[in-house]
Amino acid sequence: MVETWREFMSARNSRLAILGDSICEALSRHDTAHPVFHGCFDWHSAVHGTYALLAVSRLTGDESYRSVALRSSNRSAALASEEEAIRDGSLVEELPYGFAWMLHLDIEAGKRENSRFHGMAQASRDHLLAYFLGLTGTDLIEGAQDPRHGNLVWALFALYSWARLHDDAESVAAADRLVVEILRGPFLSQIGMKEDVDGFLSPLHLLAMICQQRGIEPDPAILNAIRGAAPLASHQIRTPYRAGLNFSRAWGCYAAWLATDDLRYRNLYVDLVATHVGMTDYWRDDYLAHGHWVAQFGVFALALSESSESP
């Protein structure tokens, strides 16, 4: 039986702490030579690991998570080195996915007036904007369908969130132009409604997120597909990437609830999050496959609920 909203919200902080403890271990590792983002196996996972621990700390009030998150960014030289690596193209492989997470990190850090990541976010914004301005129609179709690092909708969602916060009219205009193209009827039909993806991002759920972000009710075909996406069971998680789908689908279900006021989407959001937090094999116990990244997706899902905390 799906938890009630009250039960879910009562358990939120304990779930954040469970996920946060695993992220602390991953973020504290030295898996790469990056001066700040050296844990969690790779650069972008360390970026969203840092985001996640800052969010866990802010929402639970436990400063120990914040201490771990900021431990490697206390030296100005380390921060400057990371920013230069973004600006000079040394991290071009992080375009668009890793740079999108950098924007989310800067947004979260700024909620407690911490601007140490802002230079890196600005550099990430510059790369993302140039990238988006060069896209063609074919690029949009392929990018909107990508269930992994190349997904454009996730990056547009991040850019719009950051740009709106910082009154960045140029980025807002660029994001708006591409979103209008993606949501056009003929274009949307080319994206398709297939949800049996081998990836960690669900294109349809991301479209629901970007519609809600813009105050647009998602297309009925998108909503119908989202309602049919029940939590994946163990036997359906056939690849490491698919271990992220329960949490990332939860993002879209939450957005669909806000966009429509239909409690079916809120119930599905609750079910997706609660189910996958209980599946520790697929976010904690295998570091290389899941343990360095999936818990961060769960934190992002749980953090969404702060926008609607009353039962």
C-alpha cells in the first residue's frame, strides 16, 4: 500500500539521512585527481554528490553533511583550478550533463548564502549557452530522447532554473526558444512515448518537469505514459543505468502533480521514492555500478517535496 503524504513527509528526513550517509562515504574518496570533485568515481557524480549533501544538511539541520560536502572546496586555489578546467575546455565531456548539475549545485549552495561555486556555475552556463545556440532540429530530436548524459531537457531545466534566479535574460531566452521547439506537436510525436529505456533519465518525465517549470500543463500523451510507469522491480533493473529510473521518474511525477493537482501523480511519486530507498542493492551496495551516484538522485527527489510540505 502506498504511504500517505503525511507518512511520507514524516519519514523524509530519515530517508535523507540514510541516503546522505552513503553519499558521505562516496564523496570522501579520492577516485580522480580533481582538486574539489574527486570522489564518487567521476567529476559529475562528485558535483551532484556535493549538491546532495548540502541539500540533506539544509533540510535535516545536520551540519555534518555540510562539512563533508565543503571539505574539499575550502581552498581558493582548488576552486580556481576547477573553474579554469571548465573554462578552458578540459571538462568538455561534461557538456551538457555535468555542467547542468553544477548549476543545481550553485543554486543549492546559494540557499545558505554560499557563493563558492558561483564562478564554476557561470563558466558552466557559458558552455551550455553556446552549446544550445548551436543546436539544429535533428540535434533537438536526438537530445530530447537521450536517456543518459546527453539529454537536453535536463540541461535546459537546470539552465532555466539558474538563469531565472540570476536574472540572466540571454539564457532564459535561449532555453525558452528550445523548449517551445521541443514541445511543438510534430516534434513531440518524434520523441515517442517509449519508457522501456536503458538509461537513468526518463525523457517523458523530464518533459513533464520542464512543462511544470514553465506553467504549462503537460501533453495528455505524456501524462498517460507517466501514469503507467510503476516502480521498477529488481528483475527490471537489467543494467546499472536503470537503477536511477525510479528516482528520476519520481521527479517527473512530482512535477505532474504540481501541474495538474491530480493526486495520482503524487501517490506515484511517493511510491517511486519509498520503493527505491528500500532497494539498497540498487543505490548503496555496489559502488561502481550504483553506489557512487544513485543516492544523489534520491536526494533530488526528496528535496522536491519542500515546495509542498503541508498534508
